[in-house]
Amino acid sequence: MPDLQAKPQTKTASQRWLVMLGVGLGVFMSTLDVGIINVALPTLVQYFQSSFPEAQWAVLGYQLISSSLVLGATRLGDIWGKKYLYLGGLIVFTLSSLLCGVASSIHWLIAFRALQGLGGVFISGLGLAIITEVFPSSQRGRAVGIIGSVVSLGIALGPSVGGLLLGWFDWRILFLINVPLGVVASLLVMWVVPTTERKQEKQRFDLLGALLALVTLSSFALGMTFGQSEGFTSGRALWLLLVGAIALVSFLAVEARLEEPLIKLDMFSNPRLSVGLLNGTLVFIVLTGGLLITPFFLGQVKHYPTSKVGLLLAVSPVVSGLIAPLAGTLSDKFGSRSIGLIGLGVMIGGCLAISTLNAQTTEQDYILRYFIFGTGLGLFRSPNDSTVMGSVPRERLGIASGLLSLSRTLGVNVGVCVIGTVFGALIANLAPGTDVAVAPPEAVVAGFAGSYRFAALILCGSAVMTAIVKT
């Protein structure tokens, strides 16, 4: 199937890399902030004298806004142009970071975090689309790989940077640090990012589709959140998931009938797009599930302190971030499908190797196994993202970027639920009636090993699908 990507706007090599710097700085700032706030939750509970569930809404509010609005925001980027919406997202994110840093109560902090999520949705949703527009298709894999590297490093460094800053300064610095970064990124984007060439004919924004997408995604996210905390048989979780399902059916029915829908459903007849998005979701199910259960192994079996656990958890994201640009360059030369398949194979091997960890495992054993997994992740993500972005016409780059962001969000939500359930069930089989947090080490090891074998099975399905579907 031919590459549907139009030629990028004419830019010199130095100008293109300045665009990468401006966009990459914004993306790094937004991903770094996610891990930083997680580390600060106990401090926020103590400072504002609130409950932990209430403080968690400082995280959930951001995630809810950024995930539920992503399709509408990225479609606006295709209609109105990506530069100024991305720039507006940076400004909102920077201003809301300042407001978070001066918040006088937990409720104001939650409100400002939600505003931060509104800025973050344009940053995460449109950054990749801008990069794809600016770089030629021959360099797309490398450019996408660098953005993937920025995301991985932001995720990996968030907890450790947050821990260091909390040790040296007041909690407010975690938000105020975004202000100078945001100002620099905004100036760069204003000066060097080209204005998107818009079509002559006027395009309509599908407001009904955007509202239905908002209801679908917010209901699903909230339903999964309450399901994890209260159980999926609880009334709130069941009602929210039911509302999400009804809204999804309504959304699909509306989109199929409109001339200018939010998402053209025939886009998914392109296997490069549909398989790439599904693969991205499956990989993030495995990645998120691993990040959920690994601290139990390191804490309850190896008895490592929290600081060491945080550093060890960063192994895979850091390795993935370092490998991603190389993987993108290789995909430009040898093809995205082959490099992506190699990445999936390496990840499968990494999962099986991780499943052999036990109480006698050394730090070197741990690092080697997660190094393998991180290498596979880095080899997979850049080619897969490049494939998705190269499978749509220029006027749909924004929505394709939004779908990629949504696939990661769905993977995160489902991964916590699915892998967490498998982990808990395997532990309960060996230690009936015991809570996971106080389970004996041998039960944790068994649950950990079985969960990673299950994760390897998920990735095998992804690899088989990639190999047999003609892309």
C-alpha cells in the first residue's frame, strides 16, 4: 500500500531540528509532569490534610481531561491548523502549572490540574502530527523515534526527578519548574514551527461526534477507575461502563452517517492504521501491567527501599528511549514492519526472561532482563508510530496522532485492570484470602512469573497479527 503522506513543507535541516527541539521540549515537559505528581501524592495529603482518594484526583483529573478530549482536540488541529493549537496548549499548560504551584487548597489544585490536562491534550495529541508534517517521509521513522524517546525519558525520569526535588524543595517546585520550560518551548514553537497549509474548502467540526466521544471516553475512564478501587461489580463502575458502551454505539452510528465526521470509519479499513493502533494498545497493556506488579516483587520479595525501586523501574523506559531513534532510522532503511516485528520478538523474550526472576535474583539479573524488554520496546514503538502516521493523508494527521495517543491511554487503563487481575488471581491461588500487599514472597513470585508469561502471550498475538496481515 502506498504511503499516503503528502510532502512536508519546505524547511532546511537546521529549521526542522529546531522544530523538533520546540515540540520535543513541550512533550517532555508534559510527560515528566505525570510521574512527578505521582511521587508527590503522600506529601499533598499531609500538606493539605486531605484523604488519599481525594488527593488522587489531582492525577485523575488531568488524565480524565487529557484522554477524553483528545479526539476532538486533534480533529480541530486538522481543521484550524496545528501550530497555534499546540502553542495554545503550551501556554495553558504553563499558566496552569503556575496556578498549581500557588494553589491554596487541594480542591484548587485539582481544578488547576484539570486545566493542565486541557493544555496537555493539545501537546500530546498534536506534537507527533507536527513532526510528521515537517520531516520528509524518508526521515519520518527517525523523527518519530526521537519523539518516542522524549516520551520514554519523560516517563522514566518523572519519579526520580520528583523525588529529588521533593528532597530539596517544597512540593510547589514540582509545578513551578514547568514555567521556564514552558516559556522557552512556547517561544521556539512560535518562531520555528510552520503554519499548516489549510484546504481551500471550509471543513466542519463534528460537534455531536466530539460530545459523544467525550461521554464515551470519560465514562470508560471513570468506570475503570471506580472498578479498580471499588470492584467491577460496584454500582458506579457498572453504570459508568454501561453509559460508555451506549455512547460508543451512538458515536459509531453518528460517524457512519455524517459527511464530515470526527473520525472517518473507513480509515480503519487500512490495515496499517488499524493493526498499528491495536498493537500500540496491546503493548501498553503489557508495559503498564508490568509497571504495576514489578514494585510488589522488588518490595515484598527483594525488600528494596522505595528509592531503589524507583531507579530500577526506570531501566526499561530509559533503554527504550535510547533505542527509539535508532529503531526509527532502521525502519526508514529496512521498513517499519520488519523492525517492529523484531521489537515484538525481543519483548516476548524479555517477558519470558523476567518471568524467571525469584528471591535469589541479583540486581544485575534484573537489569539484564529489563534491558532486553526495553530494547524490544524501543525497537517496536518508533516503527509502529511511523506506520500509523504514514497511513493517513495529510489532512488527517491530527486525528491519527490523537488515535495513537488514545491507544496508549486505553492500554494504560486496560493494562492495570487485566494484568492486575491476573496477578491477584495467581497470588490468591497460592495464598487464599491474603491481600496482595501482604502476600508471602513465594506467592508474589508465582503471581509475578505467571503475569509476565501472560504478557508474553499477549505480545505473541500482536506479533502473529502483524506477520499475517498484509500492510
